[in-house]
Amino acid sequence: MIELDHVTRRYGETAVIDDLSLRIEGGELFVLVGPSGSGKSTLLRTINRLISIDDGAIRIDGRDVREVPVASLRRGIGYAIQSVGLFPHRTVAENIATVPRLLGWPAARIRARVDELIAMLQLDGENVLDRYPHALSGGQQQRVGVARALAAEPAIMLMDEPFGALDPLTRDALQSSIQAIHAQTGTTIVFVTHDMDEALRLGERIGLMESGRLLQVGTPLELLRDPACERVRAFVGGEN
Ligand code: ADP
Ligand code: MG
């Protein structure tokens, strides 16, 4: 479903993404993991065209993303990052409803969808709908950010270290939420992290990146049992 075909992205002389090819299947929960600076965020952002590529092609369901009008491309792709960027002067409900409103969904459908997302992200019972972002905990803000990104039922969800700043317990809870949402909705999720433990716990398949290339792509078990090289062994073994 998402196909990266010999993709290169340069900054000056440096290829930050270096002739990288990868296929992510529809409905997959795929984790891109690698050290800071390895090119994970850059790669993720080429998929929704926040960053352009210099060589190669990216196709979604067989269609080159450069042929899709960027607004409609991004409507089909949720994007959640660490600094959530909730609108401070809008309530939680209004924040979550942002994209469905833009799409002109009827009010009743929007309300039902907001309720559904609040339940999915275990924000029900916390009375958050009419609150403003500043009155939420970090974990709640992160959940609202994920809910907003999921609101218009995107086929693809890109997540860039969304839980990086959270305490371990909150993070564990959110990882479970992501797995539950994935199981319920079948959304294709590409999840970026520098944390190998998180990758091994969350990923159906993992792509291990270093210096703009993929060292190995495989299931957690494959990476653990059959590392492609010493670098992979070191990462999986927690030596990095
Ligand atoms: P990661 O998300 O894995 O930490 P990034 O994709 O953010 O890595 O960055 C990969 C490399 O590209 C880094 O060396 C970074 O310094 C460089 N880079 C990222 N954005 C830019 C930019 N706008 N201009 C120049 N270099 C950049
Ligand atoms: Mg990054």
C-alpha cells in the first residue's frame, strides 16, 4: 500500500535518505526505529509530502503521491507528533472536530465521531470535552492529538515519536491504545521511535534505520533471532 522506491532526499551534499526502498502493507503497524539523526522523521514526512524527494518515487495504493493534490493526500493521512500543537483557544471537542468540520460532515456525525474517539483513547469519564488544552495533563493532550489525527478516519496514520516526552506509565498506556485502535480500525500505521524497546513491543514489522538507509526490515522476532549484521545485533541488544 505504501511503496518507497529508491527514495533519496539530500540536504546539500548529504543524502539524508539514501536510495531507500520499502513496502508497507495496508493495515500494517510498521515501526521505523533508529538513532537520532538517522533520517526517520525526514522519511516519514516524505510520505505526506511535508518534505519533497530528490530521486525515486513514493506510491500509495499504486499512485505516485506527487500526482495527488496535496490537500486531498493529507486528508487521507493522519499525522501525530510529539509537540501536539492543539489549538489553544479551542476546546478538546473542537480540536478533535477540526478536520471533519473542514470536510463538511453533518454536526450529528461529528458529535458521534468525537464521542467514539474519546472512548477509543480512554478519555471518557475524564470530562475533557469542554476543556481547553492548557487544562489537560501531558498524557491527555497527547491522546487528544492522536484523536484529532484520527478524526476523519484516515487510511494511513503517521506518528513521529508521539509519546517521547511522557512518563513510562502514560507511555505504556498510550502504546496499548495505539495497538487497540490498530486492531479495531485496521488503519495502516507508520510509527517512528528511537527507542528499540518501544519498537519491539509495538511493531508488527520493524525497519531499523541508520544514516538514511535500512539496515534490516523484519518482525521483532526476526530482528532478535536473525540480525542482518553486527549493527542490528548491537541495536537490538541495547548497546546503542
Ligand atoms: P531523525 O528523525 O531520525 O532523528 P531526521 O530525519 O530529523 O532524523 O534528520 C536526519 C538528518 O537530516 C540529520 O542529520 C539532520 O541534521 C538532517 N536534516 C534534517 N532536516 C534538515 C534541514 N532542513 N536542513 C538540513 N539538514 C537537515
Ligand atoms: Mg525525528
